[in-house]
Amino acid sequence: MKRIFLFFLLISYIAHSQSVQIDTLKLRQDYENLISNLEKNYVYFKQKDVDLDCIKSYYSNKIGEIKNQTEALLIFEYLLDEFYDSHLHLKSNNNFSYRLYSPVYVSASQNEYIISSYWKDQLNNKIDINLINAKILTFNGVAFNQLIENFPTHCQNKNNIEVKGWIANKVLAGRRNESRIITVKTVKGDIKTLDIDKLTLRKDSTLLSYKIIDDIGIIRINNSLSERKTKRAFKKALNDLKDTNGILLDLRNTVDGGSTNIANPIVGHFTAKKQPFQKYKNSKTEFVDHIKPIDPKYDKPLIVLVGRWTGSMGEGMASGIDGSGIGKVIGTEMQKLAGATKDYNFTYLTYKYQAPYIEVLHISGLPREKFVPKVEVICDDSNEDEFLKEGIRMIKQLTSH
């Protein structure tokens, strides 16, 4: 009965949002203010391969065709998608919106899309398909290449490999009202089908979890780098692990980012002195962020685990720890979320949008989103946690001398 009620509630919401008339003059003002704000404050505006004249012409015409709130939200969503930046998006969605990410990640070449990672360490399911390095053939029965071409942006250069890869992963994320069934060809040549929606993510009930393996402390942040209580929980964990031979800090589930007010004090437990951590820069300012010591102090080896679902603040922690030499980072490329964001209001629309307004850099000057761990962990289809295994091996090696 509850499901039936929620279903009709959703239908009623969609019907209402599609029936509410839009004031086109007000909508156009919001559109013009958005474009103006992006030109002034979106820190990566000039770095993107976008056709601004096309965007202004196409979306200006589209504004006049919008009839209801559902269409208004989607047209602004597609406009921001033109910049192929997962840190630039609306702070609202509807049933037709694309999700922000998928538990499967694909890498693009010229005409092929290869699965390079899936969120194995956070999945409840065991996948019985050899997904790593499998080629995606179809999505919901449609050729995957065709869906790249059909993606609802109008002005993107879809021959740009970076753009193609970004779109491919938006397609895999899928619209909220559609299924996500992919057909793949494995490296052995087998044709297999996977329903992404049947991959359920573990829902952690605590801010972080920790344990000891072979006298090594393992602390996993459970996507809680925006929660103030995480600092206190981390301090308690570190006190409980003070007699271990080293710490593995697992940042592979920080997909929603967080705050430096949470992350920096966590890192502060691993340094005895104030030191440079990372840089920030835009057209108006440039400064160096520092890490300060925090008690209790932990002075044994620190290894940080990162993966494709290490996002934003997790990426900043990893690149900062690497740049400062506080610890060693191992894993894969991360989410590659560029810059630090702030929220902006529309004048008339009731929701907000977020945009990067300042670049975040490794202390060497390398953009945070381009930082890759020096020690790479190769993702595989085994039931083992290859990241954890390598981290434990490294700490044992560091403490054996």
C-alpha cells in the first residue's frame, strides 16, 4: 500500500510540474544571469572546449519554447552539461534528470567504451561477469555509440575524447526514470548482460568504520567528509588504533565530497608541524593552504587508498597528503572533480546551481583533478580487495626495516 501511495504521489508531482505555467520573461532573465555568472566566475570557463556562440544562440531560442517547470529544469541541466564538468550542475533534479554517477565507470577511446572500474568495495553484490576491460555494446538495447550522439546537448564537440568519456559515464548514470541494462563483450569474447540497477550499494550506518589486520589500522571514511562529527569519530578511532604499526586511510567512498573544515583536521593527526598542503587559485587570488598538527599524533606510516569514487574533498585530501609527504597514496584515477565550488541562486527559479569558482592544486602546481597516485592499483574481477591487499603489503614493507 505504501509503494502504491508513493507511486501516485510521484505521478501527481510530475503532472503538477508539467502543468505549472512558466513566465518566459523571468526565465530568460535567469538564463541571462546564469550565462553572465559563468563567464565571470566559472573558473574553468576558458579552459573548456565549448562553442559559446552556439550555446548562447541555441539556449536563448529554447527559452522561448519552454512551457512548464519540468522543461525549464531540464533545459538548464542540459546547458550546464555542455561544459562536461561533473562539479557544475543544478542543485535539484526531476524524474527525467541524469544521475550524477554510476557504480560502473567506462573509459573512452575513438569508437570504443571500455569498463575500467566498478565500485567493487562498496557493492553488496558479487558480479559473476568479467567486467574489467569489457567493451560496452548496448545500453537498454540501443547501440552505445548512438547514445553518445543522442545525448541531449547541442553544442558539444563529441569528437573530443574527454567529452566522449564524460558523456559515456552520464549515459551509464542514466536518467532517474529509466532502467540501466548494458550488454558487454568481455575480453574472452563472451556477450553478457548486466542490470546496473540490481547492483546495490552498501549503506553504512556509521560515519567511519575501522579495524585491525596484521597490526595495521584500517579506517574507512563512509562518505562523511561533510559531517562535523566525523572529526570526533576519527579521533576516537585513532586512539583505539594508537598501538598499530601503520594506518590505511580508505577514501574510496567519499563520492559526495565534503569540507576542508572536516578533512584538514583529520590529516592534522599525521603531522608534527604546520606545513603547506595544497594551493588555491583564480583570477583574483592565489594562496597556499596549510595543515596544522592535531592531537592525538600518529607518527607511524600512513597509506591512503583512493579509487574512482573518491570525490572532490577526498581527492583534495589525497593530493595534499601526497604533496606534503605526510603519507603515500595508492590506487587509481579518482573522480577528477575540478576546483572548489560554491552555490549560486537564480532570481526566480527556486533551486540553485553549483559551480567551481577557484582552482585546487597539488602543492607542485598540478591541478588536483589531474593528480594520479604514483603507486597504481590495477582493478580486477577477483573477489579480493586488491587495494587493501597492496596497502597492507606496503606498510609491512615500510615497517620491516
